[in-house]
Amino acid sequence: MIAASIVGAIVWLAVAAAAPGLGRRLPPAAATRLLVLAAVAVMASSLWVGGMLAFTLLARLPEIAEIGPWSPAKLSAGPPVPVAVAVAAIAVVTASLARAGTVLARRAAALWGTRRAVDGLPHAAGLIVLDDDRPDAYSTPPPDGRVVVSTGLLRELDPTERRALLAHETSHLAHSHSWWALAADLAAAANPILIPTARAVGHAVERWADEDAAAKVGDRTLVARTLARSALLIHAPCAPAPALGATARAVPQRVRALLAPAPRRRPVTVAALLGLLLATAGITAVAQHSADEFFDHAQTTAAARDR
């Protein structure tokens, strides 16, 4: 089990190191889905393997041993995992779950606050216009998501730029981008090696909305200009709030991407990411098999002793 865990750690590090770079080569919609899948897979695999390492020690506790059909004496006589490693696994898994829970609680509180702020406001076709001089635009997560735009921002944009702005925010709403980003952030909270992957997902969802807006208005340069103008507005002292994701994600890179041709499909890159995912699943299965064999052996020993 130790050997499988070491190989697993190497695979997780390989996925965490390679996934963000591979994701940047893909169209943003595909990058978002594959990077989130990779992050969740690594998070689940590392927690599962860590949990199995921890359970080799926990299973020897009398309260837990009574539940399972194995022999605590056999587990103690020949543990496949050193006690120090099992104790470390307990600490790491506990801390990972605590971090993920904290992130989830904070996001839930922020979502609740946002919903309360816009609840009851009049809207037309899912659009809420706030009478506020501060430039601002965002979408609330589904279900019952809304696009919220301030009058302060609308006044600064011409009609074509407003179309680009609304197309961008509508894309966030239509494709549930907030949930994709949340999944990546929870994975990164549970396993910090995934922090660069979560950042790449955050960038990818913004690029996804950029590309959707460009397709809808039929003008990539217009969307790039709207993004750049919004970034300047939100960095003004009188307008600190974000629009088009401009403060949260790398604006220069997004503008350059919009001024370039639309991204192409890259089947080789997709295959490389899928290969890393298969490796993650495979090492998890190997670790699970190793744990099953150990506990099966302990169970057989206990049965033989009872006869």
C-alpha cells in the first residue's frame, strides 16, 4: 500500500503540474471541463488513498474493529503502513476536509448574501439593472440566476459594448460557470497542489464567456475593447467593483486571446489530459486493491481462529 501511495503522489503531482499548461492550449469550454475533472479526480484520489492509509490504524481501535470482520490482533501484528504514516494521513485528511468545508461555508455565505441583495428586485428576462453609480456587472449562480448590471457601468459603454457585456455575463449564467469554479476551488482547498489548476479554471471560465460573447456579437475586437474598457473603469478610484471578470482574471492575456483567431480543437492535448486522468484512476484502484488484500487476510485469520 505504501508503494501504491508513493506512485499515487507522483501521479497527482504530474497532473497538477501538467494540467494548467495543457488547459491553456485547449478551447476554454473544453479546458474548463477537463481541468475541473482533473482537479476533482486528484482530490478524490488523494483523499481516498489518504483515508485508506489512516484506516489501517483506525481499524485497530476496539470500537471500529467490532464493526468489521477483521482481527485487530492481525492488523497490529503486521500493519502495511507504519503508525507514523497512518497518523500523518489522519491529520492530512482531517485538515483537507476542514479546509474544503471552510471554503464551502464561505461561498455559501457569499451566495446567500448576493441572493438577499438582489431578491425582490425587478428584472426583465433575467436582467437586473441596479441604480448605482459604481461600475459593476455580475451573474448570480443558478438556479434562478440573474445578470446584474449597474447604471454606472451602462452609462460608460456604448450600445455595442453593452451587448458584449451582457453576452459575457449571460454565458456565465447559461453554463453555470460559478459551479465549475467552485468545484475546482474545493478541490484545491482539499489538496493545495491543485491551486494552480483552480486558477487555470478561473481563467478558463472567463475565456469561455469571452468566446461566447465574441460568437454572439460576431466581433472579437469589440469584446476585447469592452473587456479592456471595463478593466480601466473598475480600477478607477470611484469604481472598485468588477465587471466582465476584469479584476479577478488576467485581462491582458484575455484581450490578446480575443484579438487572435478563435482557439482550435486539440485532440492530442485532450488525449494527454485523459491519459493523466486514467493514471489517477488506475493508481487509486491499485491502492484500493492493496488495502482490500490486507483486510481480507486479516478477516481470514480471524475466521480461522474462531473455528
